[in-house]
Amino acid sequence: MATSPSTERRTAAGLLWTPFAALIKLIDLPMRAVQRLIGERRMAYVFLLPNLLFFSLFVFVPLIVNVVFSVTGGAALFPSERPFVGTGQYAYLFDCGSFLDPNSCREDHFWRGVANTARFTLFQVVAMVLFSLVTAVVLNMRIKARGFFRAVYFFPVLLSPVVVALTWKWILQRDGLLNAGITALGGERILFFVDPSWAMFWAVFVSIWAHMGFYTLILLAGLQAIPADLYEAAEMDATPRWRAFWCITLPLLWPNMVVVIVLALIKGVQTFDEVFVLTGGGPGTATLMVVQYIYETAFSNQVQNFGLAAAASVVLGVVLFTLTLAQLAASRRKDA
């Protein structure tokens, strides 16, 4: 008697499933034993244990080692071989005549990195919030191909920062695409990476171009959460659009904007890869960032100073931790 195709498919699927079923039974036996031992309510900790182990191995343990390095000196790599210097590394970092003048500091490169990072973050956050807000408002309107434009603006977020920096470096270099267009129109080449002002401008621009889509998405979600009834009531009262935007949109969107501002601040302070690939911190130290200073002090310089780099990273970590607390407070206020 011939078997039907459906029966043959079920038989084949059963044969394929047999080894997986046996494997599941082998895993099930110890899991049931653990559940009987610790109880069903505590089983969640068993599933969290692998993540906690990885977190401890790659985050918590390196954090402790970094703090140990920041209070030790010498050129040895192993902590046991490094002499204890206490707060000596921090005292060396903060030995300044004036914190506003890097030239008056013993470790002037660190404070140049701090000044550049502060300048970069200020311009980037202000421009990022403004452009993201305008873009979100436009994308919230009923325009043609709205879904297409939303995808286009978000696409750079999906790219690797290194890919973004290499692409723009190819466009902006001396013989790049932008200078080719300038010379074709009869102009002279502009050395974007030689002039400090141009280098910082393009570092800010590339960062905004790469990350604006993410912040636009946050603001767009906030705009879509505003009840349409409010705008209808304002329209019935003959309220001008700019006044409706000022009195309705901005106040109701403010919690999202606070989240965007804090997230952009955190991202700006820890900027490294894009600027490093784009300008290398140059010309000179015009675009040297704090994270690049830490990297070069620990690994790239001819004389590697792990303790000083660790102290600088602890200072940076305190700043980021403070900004993270601000972001959490802003999120809670938004939820409330």
C-alpha cells in the first residue's frame, strides 16, 4: 500500500527531530534537578548566570583592574609588579595653573583633549538637537514618500563608525570627491584636514550625519504621541502654526528632547573612532579627544604609561556616570 506524500514528510520530520529530542531530554534532566534543589522561583538566576559571568569577566573585572592601575606607577604590565603611588597619577593630571589654559598644565595633551571634547560636544549636541527636531517635524507631516525618507535618514545609524569616517575621509581629502567638484567649478583645493577650524567642523558634521537618524526617531516617536485633538482645537481657535508649535509641541516634546540631549552628551564625550579615523586627532592636537588621549597614552606612544591612562579613564568614567544618572532621572521624569 503506497504512503501519501504528507505521511512521508511527517516521517522524515520525525527522523530529523529525534536527535534534537534526545538532546533536549539530556538538558532537561539536570535542569529539573536544579529546579528541585533551589525552587522554581530562583530558576531565573540560573538563566541569568551566564550573562552575569560574561559581564563580570569583560566589564567588572577590567574596571577593578583599571582602578588598580590608576593608583600604581611604573612601566610593568602586571599589577603585582607595579608600585603603589596613591593619587599621584590624578595629581599629575590635575596639576594646572589654569584649567582653561592647557599650556599651563603639566599634562597639556590631556587638557587639550578635554577642551576639544567639550567644544566638540557643545557644537554637536546643539546642532544635533536642532537638526533632529526639524527633521522629525518634517517627517511627521503628511508628505510624499514619507516612509522612504524616514528610512533614508535612519540608514547612516546602521553603518559602522569606521565605515562612515573612511567614506567622508575619501570625500574630503586633498584629492577627494569634494575638492574634485570645487576644482571643476574653477575653485582651488581646500585642505580640510590641515586647517584646524575646518577639521573640527567636519568632525562635528560627520558625527551629526552618522547619528542624527537615531535621535530623530526618538523625537518622531514623541511627536506621534501628542494627541491630535490639541492641534485641532488650536486650529479652531485660529492659532498660528508657530504658536501651536511653541505652546503645544515643544512643551509636550520636552521630555523626549531631554533624553536626546543627555544621550547626545554621553555620545559626544566618549567620541573616538569616527574622529580618530577621520582626522587622527590633527592637525596637531586640534581634534584630539579625551578617549584618543587615553588610547595613545596607554598603547600608541613610544613610552606607554598605563597608570596615567587609567587615571584619565577613571575621570572620564565619573563624567559618563554622572551623565548616565542625569539620563535616568530624565527618563523617570518623562515616565511620570
